[in-house]
Amino acid sequence: MKTGEQESTISDIGRQYLKLQAAEQVGPVRVQSLLARFQSIDRIFAASLSELERVEGIGPVTARAIVQARKHSDYVEREIEAAADCGARILCFEDPEYPAPL
């Protein structure tokens, strides 16, 4: 897939959220807990294992999964490619096109 196709399929920030969602046991509720504590996706990925473990509802297993998610580029690339092949666009709630009612 060409880089331009990837850019039209997902934003840079969307790519980060997709990587976080690849972590085992991380869904919308835990993402919101992490954002409440760290204020941005970049700061979530910069956090140490012990900082992640101290977030309410995260714990050691999920914290380790988040640390491992930093390396999930293969999964992310496969998801982006599959979306591009279908002509779909992957949105995260920080994307301007994300529907406000959701």
C-alpha cells in the first residue's frame, strides 16, 4: 500500500489509538481512564509500567499489554491495509470527521 493511501485511511493520532486498542483488555472505558490520567495518547505510550499500573482499572496485566502495544506495528499495518482495501477510513474520536453524537 502506498503511503498516501495510508494517510487517507487513518490519521497519525488514529494510528496511535489503533495501537493502544491492540493491547489486550483495553477498550473504550480503559482508554478514557488512561486519558484522564495522562491527558494524551503520546503520554500514555511514554508512561512507565509502574505509572500505568497505578491507573485505576488498569493493573499489572493490562499495563504490560499497553507496554507491549508500543510494538504492535504489524497488527496496526494489517488493519490499515484491510481498511484501505475496502475503501474504509479508520476514525478516532480526536479526528475532526468523527461524528459528535458518538
